[in-house]
Amino acid sequence: MTASLLTRTILGIAAAMAFALPAYAQSCGPDALGTSRTLPLAPGSAVGSFQYKSQQFGPKEIALTFDDGPRPETTPKILDILKAQCVHATFFVVGKHAKAAPDIIRREAAEGHTIGTHTWSHKKLRGLPEDEAENEIDSAVAEVRRITGRDTDARLFRFPEFATTPELRAHLAATGQVIVSADISPKDWAAGDPDETLARLEKQVERRGRGIVVLHDIQSHTVDFLPRFLTFLKENGYRVVQLEPAGGGERG
């Protein structure tokens, strides 16, 4: 093999490897919080101490999750903030909102975030006829996969208001979904003063020390306090863990 051919071959292999790297492996500057690792969740499992006993986080490991989006006025700003810190989160999207803003879903996928679902229209499923409730779940899953073109997406699910039923938990398990509850919530869905919400969130993180934080990317005041919360995590030695479905394949 000639030297020039060898050089071209090496460059070609390097380019292919770079393309194949998942987005969470991107290089971050020394001042970025970054994402320390991914946490694969087994199909049919359920996590989050609000409702379940499973605990898969080490000390000072935090997973960031966002509900109810996408919203064009706020979600891109959330994505900008996360990108600046090389942080990867899980977005539990509402199906009808995803359909209305598919470019945001594609951006979330391209930037290496995990995309879960939060029903088609954010109805509280408990109390609905079972077939209607299952359709709320399945329609959102189908929409996300239609948008991204990947069946590795939409494999994590969060119930609106955390309101579950045994039948729907069985349906999710049968379709290979992971139910994600939470461990920490500053109730940013209620809006209010961002400084107060941030102070509440920081106290909750310090008290619990680990786990899944639930925030809402449709809230403008969450956009306001999120950079300061990421700074708080970095300055206090917390590490961000990205939730993902086990066997979910490469993203980005």
C-alpha cells in the first residue's frame, strides 16, 4: 500500500469512527458540567422513588428530565443552555406538541438527548377507558418515531401527574417501555418566581443527594433559572447521568 493510499485509508477510518460516536461522547471544555455517564434502563422496569423503590444512582448523581414540550418559545432555549454545558437530558414529550414542532424533536435527537413520551395530549390516564388511555400512550410513541425515523426513541414513558394503573403499567411493560417517575421536583410547572423555584430545587437536591429531577421545558421561568442550576451542580460536585433505554443503540 502506498503512503498516500495508507493516509487516505486512515483518514477514512477516523472519519467513520467520528461519525459513529454517540453525541454524549462529544468533547467538553474544562468549565462545562458535562454528562458523566449513561444509565441504561431495562424494558419493563420502573424507576423514581416518588412511586418505586428502585435506586440506580450513586452519590451526587443527578438525571435531568423535562416534561410537556416541545414549545417553540422555550424548548430551543433549554436546548441551548444544555448544549453550552455538554449536558444531556431526557425529554418526555407530548405527542400533539411533537407533531406541531417536529424540528425541535429532531434537534433533541441530533444533539444526543433521550426522547421519551408523556401521552398524546397530556390527559390524566387514570379514569379514562382503557382503550383510550392506551391510545394516548401508543399514539405519542408512534409520532416520535415517525419524526425521528428511529424505533430506539420513545421507549421511556412518564405518566401525567404520575397517575398510573396496574393495567397501563402492564401495557407499557408488554410494549417494552420503561416507566420513569421522579425523585426531585421543585414544582416549576406552577411558574412563580424563578429565584424561589431555584432555591427550592437546590434544597431538594442537597437533601436527597441523587436521583431524577423533573422540570418543564414549556416554562419560561425554568429557562431563567436553569443556567444557575447547572452552575450549582458543578460547583457542588454533582454529576449528570443520562437516562436511556437499555439496548437503545447510538444516538446523535
